[in-house]
Amino acid sequence: MSTPQELRYSKEHEWVKVEDGKATIGITHFAQDELGDIVFVELPQVGDELKKDEPFGSVESVKTVSELYAPISGKIVEVNSELEDSPEFVNESPYEQAWMVVVEAPSEDEVNALMSADEYKEMTNE
């Protein structure tokens, strides 16, 4: 399973990539693998505020519906609307095509509190 080293990870299986003062958020390869085939993704809108550890959307698979939990707080400046028509991207490309939202000015403290790739792998016993 893929766990990119440059990302940070939450206990709820979301990943965060910080660059240029923005944080991109998605769900991990482990999470999508556990969920099975994703058939629907519900995301918030641009301008909404994420609050750390609170639900911000959901993914529906053939097995279940799972809430997405914000790994960090911040104002959403971009949403991956392609997932509405192509939820299978979550299974096919969880770290590239299936990013979910981008927030501006993420808190460095919140990002640093997330797990490293090695810590995440240890937690999931990959």
C-alpha cells in the first residue's frame, strides 16, 4: 500500500499535503481499500470552514457510508468537484486525482500534530 512520505496523516485516515500556504486534504490508500468501491462522495463548498476533528463530508461505498473528519482547521478555497461525477478516483488515485478540499493558511501546529508516514504505517500495521 502506498503511504507517501511527504504527507501528514490523521487517526481518521485523512492525509494532508501543505504547499504554498495551502493544505490539500484527501483520504488514504488504506481508508479507500477498507471501504471498497466508492460510489458517491459528498464534499462541502468553497468558503466553508473546516474545524479540526469535525465531519466535513462523506464517502459512500458499496459496503457503507463513512464520514470524513477534518484533520486540520481552515477555510476551504477549493473543492474537487470531479469526484461528484467520478467517485472511483478515490479508489484509483487517492493521493493524486482524489484530493478532496484545499484550505488556506493551515495552522502549522495542527499540521505538525498529525502523524508522519512512518507513524501512520505503524498505526495501520502496513
